[in-house]
Amino acid sequence: MNIGIDIGWTIKGIRGDSDKNKIAPNSFKVISELVKRGDNVYMISKCNSRQKEEVERWLSYVNFFNLTGVKSENLYFCFERRDKGIFVKALNIQLMIDDRAEVMTHILPTVIKFLINPETDDYDRHSKQLWNCKVVANWLEIERALF
């Protein structure tokens, strides 16, 4: 299975915590399990040029690619949230994990979606446009659903 995963507030940072560089609990463990079972994992992040450099430094600092087994060439960046849908389609992603309901509205309804700990206002604004989407509080809920 091809799986797409967002970075900010999905694996990097914990919503409600002042340290946006913390690793989301259990994220690396679950991602590693996905890679070990043979899934192709792609990291897809919306950010500007400055944020891109910050994300790349963080991924290096936390040794993300070595700890999870995700291939470094499977890292993609875009400038707009809607553009994630283009990557999902081009990479034939069948499952997407993100923290933004808005992102999920730009992804084909046939893609399985996990919306992890979304902001309330973002969810409320887009909830009627979400198809094939499960809202989860954390990575352990994703793990239970997938394994």
C-alpha cells in the first residue's frame, strides 16, 4: 500500500504543546511498522522555503529516515494545502494521514484518510466535505486501525 503522511503537527510537534519540535508519541514506531510490513511511505508537507529548511534539519536531527526506514527520496513539499491532493494522486497513495481537514477535502474520496487531532475550527469548517475519513486522537489509534 502507498501511504502519505504529513509532517507538521502529525509527526513533528504536539498540538497544544509549546515545543513544536517534539516527536509525536508513537509516530516513528507506527511508521516503522508500516515500512516493515512492506508499505511505501511518502512524507508530504506543505511549507514555504524557510519552513522546508527547518523540516529538513529536524528530520536529520531526529534521525527520522534511519529510525523509520522511510526512504529519503520519498520526501515531498508543496506550497499550498490543496496541492497535497496532486501528490496523492501522482504517487497513487491509498491512505493519507494528516492533521488538516482542509487537506483531506482535496484528496479523492477513494483514498482512506486518518485525520489526526485536527483543530476544531478547521474540522468544523470542512467536516461536511470529508469522505472516507476517520478522525483519530493519536498514533496509537492509527496503529489499532491498521494492524
